[in-house]
Amino acid sequence: MIARTIVDVPAAQTDRLFDYIIPDHLEEIVRPGMRIVVPFGPRLIQGFVIEVVQESDVQKLKSIEEVLDPTPVLTDELLTLGEWLAEQTICFRISAYQAMLPAALKTAVTKELHLLTELNELHPYLQPLFKEKRTILWKDAVDALAGHLKHVRNALDQGQLAVHYVVKEKGKKKTEKWIKLADSADETKVKENAHKQRELLLYLKQQDKALRSQEVLSATKTTRANLKALIDKHLVVEWEQETYRDPLQGVEYKQTPALPLTDEQQQVFTPISESVLNNQSETFLLHGVTGSGKTEIYLQTIEQVLNQGKEAIMLVPEISLTPQIVARFKARFGDEVAVMHSGLSTGEKYDEWRRIHRSEVKVVVGARSAVFAPFSKLGLIIMDEEHEMSYKQEDMPRYHTKEVAIKRANYHQCPVILGSATPSLESYARAKKGVYTLLSLKHRVHNRPMPTVEIVDMREELRAGNRSMFSTSLMEALKTRLERKEQSVLFLNRRGYSTFVMCRDCGYVPQCEHCDISLTYHRSNHSLKCHYCGHEEAMPSVCPECEGEHIRFFGTGTQKVEEELTRVLPEARVIRMDVDTTRTKGAHQKLLDAFGHGEADILLGTQMIAKGLDFPNITLVGVLAADAMLHIPDFRSGERTFQLLEQVSGRAGRHEQPGEVLLQSYTPDHYSIQLVTEHNYEGFFDYEMAQRRTAEYPPYRFMALITVSDPDLPNVIEKSQKIADYLKRTMSKETVVLGPVVSPIARIKDRYRYQCMIKYKNEPRVIEALQQILRHYLRDTTQGNLQISLDMHPYFFM
């Protein structure tokens, strides 16, 4: 038998199937979706088995060295999905498959087989292996059972054995000691006066099952020494068993029942419910204002899916993966829920993935990569805050989670729900055209009013002599909330202390020596940092150019706002949430819990507080620089500004008390800011679409971005010009090729960057042409350090 394999060498020359002979003793176990170790040139590398066939066209074949997985880590569906992903995002197939697996599987791992049943229930071939111990190395089983590995496979399929991966990189797996009465326990071996030992034996006899050692010692109020004595006399058997690491650290969740749906919610729920019951692949766009009860619809739809014996994936953007949303799902579905996001350790991510892989859970709540959860009976995929940018993967493969979700739903014949108060223009346009089914929730639950939004013109404040970062009206509103013992949220669209440093005498701005970008000042260690390459240097006390002493900070960062708040409102208790204060594990949860328990009056933060927060006592939201994103060179900046302001406004007045929002801006007349005061998404959509039509931007056109980089500037200029010329020759007349031009950030990590842009409507040759460019430049080893990155649907142009 031959295993057709994709090897783990991400290069143009190796992006194809290689054939390897399956040795006789491995024939029964090798299946598509497994990882294997194969000889490749002079070394041994890892690969994925894509298919198993009878014969090969190649004359001299090498053999597989080792099978890494006793059961496939990728299902047939995920193997097909990987092919599609590689083609759509123009990446190597190995990159697509690696993106689907947890990091722990990509490091050095040892595999063990654990016995889960009684020894005599195993096939006679397997019994000798487990006579002495309940755990053996997978490698030992392969060596001992040459030609009889099918018995291991059967035992795995029947749940008699389990595979455990021990991640070397991250130390040991987490284990617990378990005990049970030995089969031939002779109580006469225990002395009459050894009361505690006798008590222990009696307890184990009454329970008549395996128990955790610690549990037994607590229940019998005895010591480890007494237990050890019984183990030494062979009256009690003890072994170590792996336990899952709990990413929620043992938090107890009280079960909550489903809430009655409002008439409006019921109208939205019915068509989704029919789609679930009829196994229909349909994409719903759930457009519901903030606080309209979208989460309850998600929960009840998932419940319906579980009742059908199927599984569900709930996707949330990384930054709004607040413990609040996880708590709601755990409270409704208990242990049926696994959680996957970047805040977990490698071990925790791996444990959660394995629970999904073994079908021990039915629901996954997670960020972008959870869309690849290895479910085989998928009944629903939900993507909350579907407009969020973090759903776009910025490394290879550069996929958009929405496209992958819809592709998987087509395979499983199940619905996808895209939910948002401010859908992306592309999704809303598709819903208007009938490609998606549009469902609307126009009112908050219990008809609570939307918060009132007022724009404060900061130019007027300056004219009136107010040079602080807080307008007079915001200051008064904060004082009023403090008197009433209500809570406020202050939102700032950046982290750090201030945006940049400048000399007021000569205008010098410190720049990163490796990237063409100004350095950001961080107060905590009085340093300047580059947010692109991580370069750090001390804050100068005098200007390096003119030696003037007037070198000052410009712009405002969260640290600076916090200081200013403490100065003007010394009685206010402030919690700051940004990348710097939430670095440590669980910090996010601790800060939000403290705020929820009323330990602070003001929550000050960056984007991570704009979504998902639901606290009854928040009645004021202040946005310090509403126009911070408007001036970024990106055609989506207006859309992002509107979405962010609408989302952050939605944190106010979600319960009994009415909410108020104050937006401070230097460009108060911009339509993105004006339309937030009316919470008018449709008005914004119409206005923005007219702009996009004129400029021929998505959704009226598709776009592709090609970025060429190299430490050698002349080489970048020459190659990007050649690429642009080739594209102009190859594409149809309707397709526009822009560039090459210098990228907005011209140099990162000492590499110069140029880019070309393709705008097209119907261009059948686009993928083929881009693949051709990649093949040509990446096959040519004389290119040295040249790098080309392709993005088929770019979200970032920097």
C-alpha cells in the first residue's frame, strides 16, 4: 500500500503529493488525516497522509519511518477544506493543514496508550502489554504488535484504550493519582490495630470503583502513609491518570434556563429553527441593535441543534472573548462546552482540542481558529460581531473566518448565523441582494431606549481655553455619575502613554531604526517602543538633533488619561484595561469582575472594552478621540469608525437606567460620527455604499494586494515593477492594476516594502496569475531574500 503525503516543507517545489510505501506492520493503521514521519532527502520530516492507494507511478519509493497518530487528527472533511483553503488564499497546502491543528501538535510529542477498561476485556494480543501497567508508549505497542496493529485500532474505536499526547516542550501532561481495591485483596494481611488502614479498605470496598487518591484520603481523614502501606502489601492498586487542564480554573456555573423570547426575537428565531430542523445550508445575517438579545437566540438555536444530537461552533472576536460570554454558555450547557482562544496555554488549548476531537463536548466557544474544530456532526456555526477585523487571519493562510464557516456549513448541510449590530458592508450588501437571509432586531429587549448620543466639538473647547483632554460636558457628566454612584466607561482608541514624541524646537520625531515608523512612548518603564518590530530605546531627555530641552509627548494614551483623571477627579476609582494591564493570565477576568462588583467608578480602556460588556450600572460612555481612526489611509476607515462608536455606545443604559454617550471629536461633521447620534445603520450603509461605488471599492469590486519586500531596495523596485507589468499584460481590460507604489509603512524590520493592488469584478485568471508569480519567484533560488505576500481580500493596507 502507498501513502500519498504532503510533507512539512512550505515551499513551491514541495507543494505536491509524495508517495511512500506503508510497511507491512503499519498497513492496518495508516489512514488519511494522520501525521507520519518520512525520509525526505537526508533527513526525517513530518507529513500528512492525504490518501492511501494501491500503486504508484514512481519506481523507487522510500518507506514510512513512523506513524505519529494512532487515530487521524484531520477528518476527511478537513482534508478537503485544506485543499480549498490553499487554492483560495494561494498558500501551500501544508500551511493550510497546520492552521487547523493546535500548537501542541506541532511540537515534539510522545504518544501513550492508556487502558480505560478491565484487562480481561482487551483482545488477547493486547493483554500482555498492559499486564504490568495501565500506560504504555505508542512506539512500544507498534514494535511489539508488528502485523497486529488492527487490534489497537479496534480497541481505540471501542473506547477500551485512549491515546494521550505528552507535549515535551511544555513539560508534563497534568495527571492525578487514582486507586482501587486489588482483585485479590486479602484483608488478613492488615494488623488488627491498624484501624486507619482497615477503615480505608472498608471505604474502597463499599464504593467498589476506582477513585481519586486525594478524594479517598479526604473522605477517610487519613494520611498518605496509611495508603502507601496498603499499596506495598498489594491490597490496593494505584496509577496515574491524565486529567484535562481546566482553562476556566474550576469556576462553578449555576445552570440557567432559557429565557422567554420577545415577539421580535421569535420572528427571527423561527426561520433559523426551520433551517436547523430541515438540515438546510443557509446563511442568515442577524442585524440586531446592541442589547436586542442576539445571544439568547444563539443559545436557544444551539439547544435545538444539541437536541438533534449534533454539534455547534460559536465564534466570537478575540478581543470580545470576555469571560462574560463564556460564562453564559457554560451556565446553559455545562460541561458540553469547550473554549478555544489565544489566552490559553499550549497545554490548555491542546486539552480543549482533544475533548472536541474525542466528541466529549458538543459546543465550542472560541476565536478565529475555532472554525476548524474537528466536529463530525456539525449542526450550526454562529459568528458573533461578524464585522470584526480579527476574523481575518493576517499570516498564511490568509483566510477570512466567514468564508471558511460558510464552506463547512455547505458540507454539513447546516445554517450559519452572522450576527452584528453593525454588519460589514459586504455582508449587508449580500443580504440586500438575497445571497444571505436578512433578519432584523430593531429594538432592545423590554423596549429599553437606545442611549442618547451627543457630539462635543473639541475645536470649540480649545477656543474656550480648555486645553485638557476632557471637555467641560464630559467632566460634568463624570462628576454627576460619581454623585449618583453610577458607573462610567471611557474609551480611547490606542494604548501606551502617548502616540509619539516630538521636539518643539526643531520638529524632530524619534523613529524606529529598523522600520519607517515613529516610536511610541510607554510610561511604565520610561521608554520608546516600536509596535511593529519590538525595538525599544530609552526616552531622550534632550533632542538628539538640536539638543533642545523641549522634547515632549504628543497625543494621548491610556496611561496618560489615567493620570489626568486621578488629578482632576481624585475621588474616582479607576480601572484601566489595555494590552499592558491585561498581559497576565486571567487579568481580563479579574479587572471586569472588580468593575462588576462596583470596586471602581470608571472603566478606562481600549478596543477590548468596546464589545460584549453588559453591566447594569453603566449609564455614561465617553469616547475621548472619536476620530482617531478616520485619518488612517484605508478605504474602510469610515466604516470602522462608525462600527466602533456604535458598539461602544451600546455599553450604556442596557438595564433599568437610561444611558448617555459623549463623543469628543475634532471632525464632528463627518457622516461616520453624525450618524451614530441617530443609531442609523441603514443611513450609514447608503451613504458609504455611494462612496464605494464612485471609487470602485468592495463590495462593488474584489481586491487583491501583493506586497514585495527585500533588504535591497533596488531589487524590490525592479521585481515589483516586473510583477505589475505581468499583471497588466495578463488581466482583462476591465481589471485595474494599481502600482507598484511604496507601502504606507515603507520599511519593517530592515526590509523595504512595495505593493501592487488589483481591483476586479469578474476575473477568472486572477488566482492562476498570482500562483504563477509565486511559483516563478519562489522557485528561483537566485532571488535571495526576496519575499512576496499575497492577500486575496485585504483588510489591512499598511
